[in-house]
Amino acid sequence: MKKFLKLDHLHCAGCAVALQDKINKVQGVNSAEINFVSRIVTLDIDSKDYKQTLKDVEASIHEFDKTICIIDPRSQNKEGKQKANTAKKVQYVLFGVSVALWIAAIILQFTLKMWSVHFSIYLTAYLLCGYPILYNAFTNIFKGKVLDENFLMTLATIGAFIIGEYMEGVAVIIFYIIGEMFQHKISHNSEKNISSLSLLKCGEASLVLSDGTIQITKIDQIKVGDIIVVNAGEKVPLDGNIISGGANFNTAAITGESVPQYLGVDASISSGYIAEDGSVTIKVTADNNNCTVSKIIDMVQEASASKANIEKFISRFARIYTPVVAGLAAILAFVMPAFWGYTLEAFKLWAYRGLGFLVVSCPCALVLGVPLTYFAGIGAMAKSGILVKGSNYIEKLAKANTIVFDKTGTLTTGQFEVTGVHTLKDKTADDILELVAYCESFSNHSIAKSVVEYYSQKTGKTINTAWVQGYKEVAGGGITASIFMEECVIGNADFIKQYGELDLIVPAENETQVYLLVAGKLQGYITLADTLKPDAKEAIKGLKAAKMKTVMLTGDNIAVASTISTSLGLNGFYAGLKPAQKVEKIKELSKLNSKHKCVAFVGDGINDAPALTSADVGIAMGGLGSDIAIESADMVIMTDEPSKLVPAKKIAKNTMNIVYQNIVGSIAIKVVTMLLLSFGLANMWLAVFADTGLTVLAILNSLRATKRYKSKIKNAKN
């Protein structure tokens, strides 16, 4: 079972990696992932004795660092925040005083020339701003944490004081703290983006009681089938269907669309929508745990826990990098002076270079910059109405070179219209329509719903399901049932052939056929037509411009599939497929790809679960209302717009470009800095930049994954 914990006062990205390793060793923990940006620990623990396991996890966290505060991710923790704010204010005051003293000491060092005076001021400045680091380093030694960030900074700065580099010793601490402030500020802003999702939820709703009066009720007490009222300016608390009234709704928080949408009677409505200019009465269809907003929060929380392969590599790299660089620092400081006879000057020279190595030995630029980039990319997707289950799917979508579409409900509207009822034998057209409608009455397929609706409108009759016996539906094929005591079979041509002889019928290119067999004889068929979505051509054009191969899979006949494929300009299509055959086609397409390329599948999220699961990236279109979409898909497009795949692909590629920039840039700068330090061509100032300065640059660069998507999406739509 999964559990989430929020860690407050977890300040070091490198320490997050070490803490994650420690939690993973706790008995009963199958896996643990720490997202340093959101400070959330995602635990997969055994359900047998999960309470004891949670206690053991909390004990291991406090053993690692007593200052870490464990809280509920959804808790506001106002008292804790007030204490944290007070502590920060004190820290800022002391930091300001330290900077002032440091500047004063520099001036006195070059004017007054009194060693004792400027040394005392340097030491005071050092202790005022560095005491938390010194304290943590000292206490961590007894826990065996001798290579954490606090210890390395303490060792480097004390070493600088020992060899007489007071100004640089204080500078390292000052600029390290400045870097930490930047990190915390940016991480806090990113964390607020997650926390802001909880604001989509309403705590209460206006419940209509049986006597017609309205009572303000907590939403966790409202059940499916209850009636609620939403007035102008209010947020929709739960999913439902509008039974009276109408209004323009701001849907931006859910769908990413800025233009308000009018919804009236019989329209489905999602939690998180905001009524702008009217009141509606809603019949609830999903409770607090299963409504749209809850699913979004769960998906984002899951996304923050799921790490891409590159993130996992960085975590492994961090475990090796710091000990190796610290070891090189020790070699520089204690081995290299031997070649100069261990003179004081030689020791000071090489000790200074070794101390510089210690400063650049923390991998925070990588450990923080890379996940923050993914986080920004996930945020960019969410603001565009595209939910991603994890950063690993951004990585896969960026590598995808083939995108496979289901037809109905994805490229087409899925709203079929009956274009004709054709009789071939004894039954009249009215008989055929009635028998097919009765057969389709239990099905949720879009074709079935269209036939039933057409029957009701044309005849004015309602279907008495008592006449439907022995109902059996075969996905991607058809239905067998006893209707009015007659054995009926309906479905596509391949399905019908299994139950009787099918005369050769040449269908229209844009029509779908539903054939009817009665007692093994073909009596007639119904033709239906589906229409393309308004932005389907735009979507295919944009994806092909991104050098992606576009393929369509459908259970429909070849004539219909060929017409749609030609009108959209697809690279290829496969028709007459059952769900299992769609899975096989996706596997075939995956085999044709190289190891470094991926296949994405886009479906409506209702009857495409096997295909969504089998693809490298499964994308559900407008499928958030379906539980199977949430379970099967890796990404969910909140609207029914296939054109949103274009900005999704661009965001993914942009995110990965920034990830690679941060990785290559960070490693290159650190390696170059260490080489320069080794040959005496750099000083401690450059080492400080290669640590805290580089971390800040990596973080700022990662934010481009959020900022750049806006123009890209706008361009994609234009």
C-alpha cells in the first residue's frame, strides 16, 4: 500500500538521497522515493503491519536528522509555519549582520593592518551565519554522516581559517547560504504549485434536503445521488449532472481552457469548475474520494513520486561523486605536498586546493536541478490541461517517434448518426431497427447509444429490457441475445460470419455497418456515420511537423478507415481490429523502433485499456471521468482535443533539453573547476560558484520548462 509523508526542514538535496537510502532499509518498506522539490516521501509498504512500519520509518528519519519535521501532506500546519517563519527572520537578521561584519573586516584588513582586529571580526561573522551548519556537522559526525553537505562546508571553511584565508572562509559560508536561500525560495514556490491544487477542493456544499431546504454540508458527507446547488461565483464541489439551471463556467483549473464554457440541463460537470454568471442544481455522480479534483490531486502526487531513469541515475551518481571528490581533496591536501618535502608553504598551497575540492564536492546542482526541471514540465502540462503520472512519461514522450490513435472518440467525435436502415430478407426496416436497438440496449459503446437514441426518437417508444434474454457482448465484435424469443446476432462483418452466411455488401466509404442475423439468416443492417473532430487535422499536421509517424488502429471496416486516414494525412492505418489485435499491432510497431525510441497510444480511456497499458506511453483523451482511464493511462488529456498532443510533445522535448543542459553543464563546470584548482589556476571564489552559484543557475534554468511552454502552446494552437 502507498503512504505519503511530508518532510519539513529537509534542507539538503544531497541529504535527501542519503535519507532515501536509509528509509529503503527499514523492514516492511518495499520502496521509498523522496522528491526534494515537494519534500514528499512516497512509501510502498507492506499492508500487514503498516502502522508499525510507519513508526519505524519515522524513527529512521529522526535518527537521520532530529530537526526534520514529519507532517501530513494535506495538513496546513499553521503553528509549524509560524515557528519556521520566526526562525527564518532571525536567520536573515543574523545573516545581514554577518555580511556587514565581513565587509567591515575586509576594509580593516587592507587599511588598519591589525591582524587581531580583522581576524576577530571575520570569526564573529563566520560564527553568526554559520552556526547552524557547524552544529549540524558536529552532531552528524556521531551518526556517521561525515560526507554530508554540512560537514564538507565546515571542513572547507575551518581549513581556510587554519591556513589564514579568513576572507574566503567566511565568503564560502555567506555565498553558500545565499545559494540555500535561492534554493529554498524556488523550491517553496514549486511546492506551492502542488499545495495550490488542494485549493481546487471545496470543503462544503449546498445540499438540497428532501423538504427543499438547503443545508451547508461538508463534502465528505455528501453521497452519490444527492442534489446540490452551485450559485454564481461558487466552485463546483463534486462531479455531477446538471438537472436545472445553466451558467458559463470557468474550467481553466481543470481543462486548461481560458474561454468559459456554457453548461445547461443534462450536461456533465466536473468539480473544480467555477460558475461565473448563473446558478445550477446538480445531481452528484461521484463522491469526495472519486471526483475529478481528487483524481487530479492523486495523479499529481503520484507524478511527484515517480522518477525518470535520468533522475535515478543522478541519485546513483550522487552517492559516488561526493566520496570520490572528497577523496581527491584528501590526496591534494596530504599526498601532493610530499613531492615538495612537506614544507609549510607546500602544505598551505595544496591544502587550499584540496579545500576548493571540498566546496565543489556537493552534487546539489544535479540532485535539485534535474527533478525540478521535470517538476516544471509536469506543471506546464497540467496548466495546459494535460495530466502526467510521472516524470518518466515525460522522458518517454520526448523520445516517442510513433503515435498510434484509436479512431472513435479520439480522432472522430464518437457521436454516430444513423444514416440508414436496410432490409434484405423478411424483416421490415422497422423490425430491423427495433431488434438491433434491443440488442444494443445494455451496451455502453458509442454506436450502441446512437442506435438506441435514434430508435427512441423515431418511434417514440422506450425499450422494455425484459424482452432481452441471454445477452452476451464481445468487445470489438458484436452482441448475441434473445429478443422477443428470437435468436439475434448483431455486429461487424467478421463477427457475423461466425454465426451465419454474410452476403457481400459494398458499404459507403464513410459509413459503419451493424449487421443483424436472426436464426442464422442475415435480415439487414444499419449504417452509421462518424465525423472528424474539428482539430484532428491540426493535430496530425503538428505531430508530423515534429517528425512523428502517425498511425490509426480501429475496429471499423477498411473503407471507413481508409477515408479517415486519407482526409487526415496519416502515415498508415489498421482496420477491423479487436482489442487484443490492437495490442499486438502496438507491440509490432514497438519492435520496429530502435531501443531509444518509444511508441505512444492515444485512446478514449474507456474501452482501450489493454492498448493504453501496452504502449510505452498511454494517453487517455478526455478520460478523467473513467476509472479505467486513470488506472491504464500514463497521461490524461482533460479535454477531447487531440491537438493538445502537439504542445504536450513540445513541452516534453523542451523539458528533456533543459534536463540534459543541467546535467552536462553542471558536470562540465565542476570538472573544469577541479582541474583549474588542481593546477592552481582557480581560487575558492570559483569553487563557491561551482557549488552554490551553479546550483542557483541550474534551478533558474529548470524554470524555463515552465515559462517557455506558454508561447509554444499558443503557437501550436495558431
